[in-house]
Amino acid sequence: MRMFGLSHRRLLRAVPAMAITAALIGAGFMQSGAAEASFGWCAGDPLVYVNGKSLAINIGVQGDLATVQADVLSANIVVHVPRGVTTSIGPSGALPFPENVSFVYDKGTYTSGAIGVQIVTTFTLAPKTPSLNSQMSLTTWSGTTSLAQATVQGSMSRNASL
């Protein structure tokens, strides 16, 4: 009598396919529950450099473009860095709202090694702006990404190491 089952070798070949299938199905369920026809993320992406190392800051507000442009007057991004580093702002693409980037040198004095930075984002809003979700993702020059979430009425803060 032959037993039906997977051999060790067949099982090892089947596991990646099953994992990919489960991930795609799960992503479909997650998308189908959260998707709305007119809502998405309107985001801007200033690029800053600290001692020549890039930090991409992606600021997003959830809503349709017309609402976000009417309610969010600007994103105010403060990058806290140590004294003794050089800083600059790189080019940005098309933005749904103006972004004001400034540097504050209040994280000690840099001598060598990794550079610790803190990014704090607040928004300037039109009167009677509804509570809109916001998020900030940071991607360092080495590819490390982190995420902060809030509403536009609050502030978002995240640390990074360059």
C-alpha cells in the first residue's frame, strides 16, 4: 500500500511557493478591506544630507489630493543633528504641500562614527482641518527604514543613525 505524502525534498520545494501564495493572498485581503476609491497617501520626500550621507524623509497625509492640498498648508520638518557636521537639502519631486526643512544643532558634538539624528515633523493647517492620518518614513543611506505615524494635529518624531 502506498502512502501519499510529501518527501523531505518535495516539502522543501513546496514551502517557498506556499509562502509566496499566502503572502499574495494576505496582501489582497489587507488591500481589499482598506481601499477607498478616492483616498490614498499624498506624500512629499525631502532628501537631506548629513556629512554627505543621505536621509530620505517621506511625509505622507492620508486623503484625496484636493483635500490634502486645501487642509495642509505645510509640513515643518526639523532635523536635529550634532554640532560639527555638515548639512544640506537635496532636490525634491512634486509635492502635495510645501515642506519647510530646517536643521538644529543640539545633539552634542560629532567627533567620529555613526551620526545620531532626530527628525520631528509638525503641520501648519487650515482652520477647521479634520483629523487626517499622517506618517513619516525615514530611509538612511544604508537602506534602513523606520516609520512614525500620527494625525496632522500632532507631531511625529523618529531617530535615525547615519
